[in-house]
Amino acid sequence: MKTVTVLISFLLMMVVVTGCQESFDPEKEKEAIIKVINDETDAYADYNFEALAETHLQDSTNMRLTAGRDTYVFLEGWDAVGKYLQEDIEGATAPEDQHVSVEKSNYRIKVYPECAWVVCDEKWTYRYTTDTVEIKSIQVRFLEKVEGEWKISFISFVGTSGYDELDEAEEIVNLRQAG
């Protein structure tokens, strides 16, 4: 009889413990991940470093790899990544006639309870009074869930446009820096 009581108590405890655990809903997590990625992009487009920083994991494992037609940047650790992003944002001023729109498409997301791998296509369109410039890329991101919130711990931007035409990315960088 004592064995039955112990067994029933153990089973009840297991039901309570497993019933209290949060369920993992991949579709819900994918929506939250896409929101963080869009928040990061919006913050960058709005020249808002503080909002952008909130979307990143701020530790020594954060990394950024950007590659274009003739150059690349690889940074390790939030100190280096954050400094790079802050200098880029603070050193730039949008021309008064500039309108920016960003489209992301073709999401491929592999999500686990505490981390996610994301690949998507991205197109930035800069419209000016007299000109329009498009920059296309493939984005690769790795996110980690920290205290219930998704944070970007790796981002890679691979430019896919401008290879056989005037380097539009350089033109945009020059416009951002010229202010």
C-alpha cells in the first residue's frame, strides 16, 4: 500500500510539473522572431541606435558579417558590433528628399525553444526627388531567447545587387555620410 501511495504521489507531482511548463508553439515563436528582426531594421532606418541595441544580445558571442561586391566586415562581440552600428548611425544623416522602404520576403526559419536560425531576402528602396536606388541582399540571422525575449546574436548581410552596374551600396553609404 505504501508503494502505491508513493507511486500516485510521484505521478501527481509529474503532472503538476509538466502542466506548469510553458508550451512551445513554433508558429507563435516565428511571429515573435520576425517582429524582432523588423524592429531591428526599423530602428536602423530611423537612425535609432538605442532601439536597435535592444534587439541584440549584448555579450561577447554577438557577431556581424557583412559582405558586398568588393569588401566585407566581420566583427565579434557586442562591444565591436555595437560600436560599429552606433558610429554608422550617428555618422549618418538622411537627405531631406529621401524616403526609405524595406521589404523582407522568402523567410526560412528553423526554430527551437531557445534559439532560431533565420534566412530571408531583403530589399531596401531609397527614393529621392530625382532618383530611386534599390539594394538587395540575403540576410542570415541567429537569435537566442533570453529571459523570454528573442535577441539577435548573429547577423550576416550578403549584398546581391550592384555587381554589374554602378555600385549603389557605395552611393547610399556616401549619401548617408554626406548628410
